[in-house]
Amino acid sequence: MKKFEKFAERYTLSNAANLVENAGKYDGTYTCTNEGSRNFACSSRTAGRGLLFFTLVFLLTLAAGCSKKSSAESSAAGKSKQKVVHINFSTGGLCHAPVHVAMKLGLFDEELGKIGQKAEYVQVIEGGATLGEMIASGKVDAGYGLYATQLLAIENGLPISFTSGIHIGCTKYYVRKDSDIYSAADLRGKKIGVPGLADSAVMNLKRKLMDVGIGVTAENNEVEFIAYSSSDLAIALNNGAVDVIGAHDPIATKSELAYGFRKILDTGIDEKFVKEYCCQQFVTHKLLRENPEGAAAVTRALQKAAAYVEAEPRATAQLQIENNFVAGDLDFNAALLDELNFQPSRSLGKKTFSAAARQLQEAGLLKASTNIEKYIEEGYIELFGVPDGYIYDKETKTYKEINGSRA
């Protein structure tokens, strides 16, 4: 009887005690049921107690195996429940430096790790699925990019909201050296090459053209935009296929140096755009609903990364080259990064978004029927626990929060 008691003590089979108690008065038939989480029944006839003993050992061993499996499954289920935020990244563009820094210096991991979450990275490749398509399909939860490129898509239902401005000034416009074009005011009737018809190079230039009285509406369109791949823009301009190109760094400056192009507009120094963010942080509405803490953590991480780039342009350029995010010469890339303004700001980011939305509605690019106030409030949000921005002190290697509006 002690053998049965040991099995009963070791395993948690609910009817083991009954089997032990009734073993001495076995009448040739038994049934067993488990009232726990795993239900099973068994029945048998035997000629003696020996078979009963081995049958009971089998049942209790089975129960133990089930119990161990259940524990393993519970542990695996617990691990699988860890929240993951899928963050987009791209290669080839210097202005994507904050994402590269946040990935490689562990800022995403640090901020998400504080709340028991983790990051996974999703690459956006030129010629593949667009960022908008990846957002719509649920492959991307948060990320960073040229905000103006998404303005029309947001109106048409792209489920994202922006949360912070990250950097200013990476778009430049060029003409050939022998061109008679010297400013945006000279562009009436001209052909303009751009990386895409919904690209921020188009949206920004249309706003500038409106300011100088050149029509950009469907009813009065006085310029023609033509889309090329980024690598073909300089060739198109040099061959005379277009009169002007709009490009983003480093391609913009490389084209200027290689072909001797003349710059007619630079969003980093132009009075209209010098305080406007071209690249901004976004989160999806799904992430906001299901994981607002994760949305805030990713935004803080990218703000810190931008502050780092602002303070450490050369170290950033080296990080990008060493990790194959951006090709090129270290000195050249560092100089371009130093030229850009990477001081993050939520309030100035929203001011940028608001100004662009209002002017593009005036131009007819956003629908007249769109409630522009609601569009702005839903398209640009303030997340709990996210400051207006950060400053990085490279001497102490610490981040300082900036609070209060700078708009």
C-alpha cells in the first residue's frame, strides 16, 4: 500500500486516493476519472492486483507527463504574450539616422524594455511595398518618415497619427548651371522631376509655388511633376528631360557635386521651411488602441536618438556606414548630418503638420469637405509620458527632457 501512497503523494491525479483506498478490496473492475483540467476515463478487468498496480503506475505517470506539458505550454504562452512593436526602417538615406541610432544604440530596446516589451524591425525597400502599404497591411506599428508624403493617404483612411517632429531640412531643388531658373517664382510652365508624385518634394514645392502665385490646383495647374527613381533624377535633369529636380540628401548633394547643378531652394534654410519638420515620428491607430505605452516608448526612443544625432553627427555617420545603412565617405556624410537640424520637438512638429494641412486644403489637394480641425487633431497627437523633446549632452552622455510648447 505504501507504493500506491507514494505515487498519490507525488502526482496530483484527483482520483489517486480512491484507487489506493480501494486497491485492497478490488473486485475485478475499476473506473477512473480526473476532475482537473485534463479529463479522461479508463476501465479494465484483471485477474489480480499486479496488473492493477502497473495500470495505476501508467495512469499516474501519464498524469505527470500531462502536468509537465501543461506547465511548459503555460510558460510558452506567457512568453508569447510579450508585446512586440514593429518599427520601420530604411537604408540609403542620411535623414533616417535617428532610427539607425535608436536600433544600434539600444534606445528602442531600453524604452520598450522598461515596460516589458520589445522591438522588431521591418525594412522598407525602394521598389517594394511602400510604407503606406505596409502600415495598411499591419506589418508596421510605428516608425518615421517624410510626413508630407502621407498627408493625402491619411485623409483617405491610412490609420496613423504623428507624435513628434524629428528633423528639419533634407529636401533640395536643382537646375542645370545654364538654366534661366533662379527661384520658385520662375517655375511656371516647367517640368519638375521628383521621387514620387505623393512625395514631400511635391507637397513642399506646391506650397511654395502657391506663395509666389503659380497655380498647382486641378483647375489651374501651371507646372508638371514627373516621377523618377531617386537614382535617376540627376540623369533626367542633366539630359534635359526635366527643368528642375527635387531630391533628398545624400542624393541631392551628391548630384549637385557630380553634375555642377545650381540649387534654387533648400528646405533647411528657406524662410518658409526653416522651422518646419520634414521627417516625423508616427504610430498606427491599432498601436494606440492596444498598446499606448508602447507608442509612447517608441516616440521617446526616437526623440532621444534625434538628440544624439544633433550632438554627435560624426559618430552617427560612422555608425551608419559601419552597419551598412548608408554608403559614402565619412567626412562627407558627417558634414551633411551636421548641416541638418535634428533637434526633436512635438509642438513644432504639430505646427508643421497643421500649416501644411491647411495650405494643401486651400490648394485643393485635401478635400474641401474634410473637417480640417478634426484632421489635424486626429493626425497629430500628444502621448502621455512623452516630453516635447530631448537634448543630448555628449560630455555626460545623458539626455535632458524639454517640456512645454516651442511652437
